[in-house]
Amino acid sequence: MATGAPSVAAPRALRAAAPALAILGRAGYAAKGVVYVVIGALAAGVALGAGGTTTDSAGALSAIGEGPLGQATLAGIGLGLLGYTAWALVSAVTDAEGKGDEPTSWVLRASQAIRGLGYGALGLQAFRLLGHDRADDGDAAREWTARFLDMPLGRAIVVVVGLCVLGYAAYQVYDACTDGAREHLDLDEAGPTAAKWIVRFGRFGIGARAVVLALIGVFLVRAGVQGDAGEAGGIDDSLHALATTDYRWLILGAVAFGLVAFGAYQLATARFRHMRAVGSGIARMTSHS
């Protein structure tokens, strides 16, 4: 009897924590929104010839830290992103969104957990920036690619990762063209006009982010094929590549404003997302214990 008690107590503890996890998840979506708005706004300045710079999430955090109330904002973003990590991990483990137990469903749940960990790392970086002027100049994409290339079958691994990123970008395009932007949102409280614009911003933003992800995937495939970590790149490199095109004001401008739209969509998601699913997922886990 006592042997099975911990296995039952853990899901029950998670179920009791479900309301707090929902709040953490919402804070995380808001933090993500702020970061994407800053990335997009800085890139839009480049596209329009009004200053600005192409940067990634770490660069956006540096810019936020240099702004008004920068330190307090960084602390809030750090807490929000770590909260998103907690929510994403619990949601993935408990299958809160009912994805199921099929192989493809496990892939989606694993990707949710990986995204959560990625944003958690960004949250820790926000805390490291407190009291400092800028983030480190290290290039994470190239550093990690170099580590993979040093492993047995490293070039093949990098190519596979790049293809997976390209596949996810294609999935995001599908989301942008269908009702993916509305799927997890309860927009009844938003009203018809606001709901319409939230979905429009979501579709535009998801599509723009898909372009950035596709370029990252191409960079990784090229790095794997050539065995050169210098060919890899992240968000900053993708936006910089768009900035070097002949029609940067159009191409980079569209993607930049799309990233701003994606940030606004994340802020709306923080308010209108179905977060009760976390509690139901934990409830299912409890009933199976």
C-alpha cells in the first residue's frame, strides 16, 4: 500500500498546482511576446533604413535591459520564461492538450518540452543580464553545431536536425494557412472584431516566424553537408540574410513586421489561451495512477 502512495501523491500534487501552473504559462506567453516584438521592431528599423539592427532573442534581452525600467523588465521576462518552462514540461508529461499516445503525438509532446527548456534557458539568460550591459557575444547556434560535428556521425546528425527544423517550419506554414492560430484560444470574451485581428496577427506572425525557421534549417543542413559549423546560424543570421537581399525593405520588412505581429499574438495568447487543459491533463494522469 505504502509502495504505491508516492505514485498517486505526485499527480495529486500536480493537480493542486494546476492553477499556479496556468498563471506561470500565461506569464511565459507574455514574456515571449515582448521578446518577439523587440526582435521584429529592431529588424523593421533596418528594413526601413531608420536604424535598428538584426538580432536574436539574446540581443533582444540586451536591448530591453538598456531601455526604461530595463532591469525590472528583464526580471519579469526571466520569471515569465521560467514559468513557461514549468507549464510546458508539465503539459507535455501529462498530455494536457490531449495529443494522444501515437508516435507522432509523442513527437509533438517532446517538441513542446524542448521548446519549454529552450525558453527556460533564455529566462536564465535574462537573469544573468541583470546588472550587466549586454549579453555575451558567443554564437550559440555555431557553438552547438560545432559540438555535434565533433561527435560520431556528427555531420549526419546536424543534417537531420536541420531537416527537422525545416519540417517544423513547414508545419508552421500549415498552421498559418489553417485555423492553427485560433486552435487553443478562447476568443469569445475578446469580441468579434478583436478576435478577427488576433487571428490575423497570429497567421501573419506564424508565417513570418516560419520563414526565419526555414532559413535556420537551411543553414544547419548546409553546415552538416559541408562539415563547417560556421555555416550554421540562428535568428540573427536569418534576418541578416534577408537584410542583404535586393528588396530588403519588402522582404525583411514583411518578416520583421510579421515578428512584431507574432509578439502581439503571443500577448493575446497570454490572455485568451485555454490553460484549464493543464488541470484536465493532470486529472487524467491521476485517474490512471
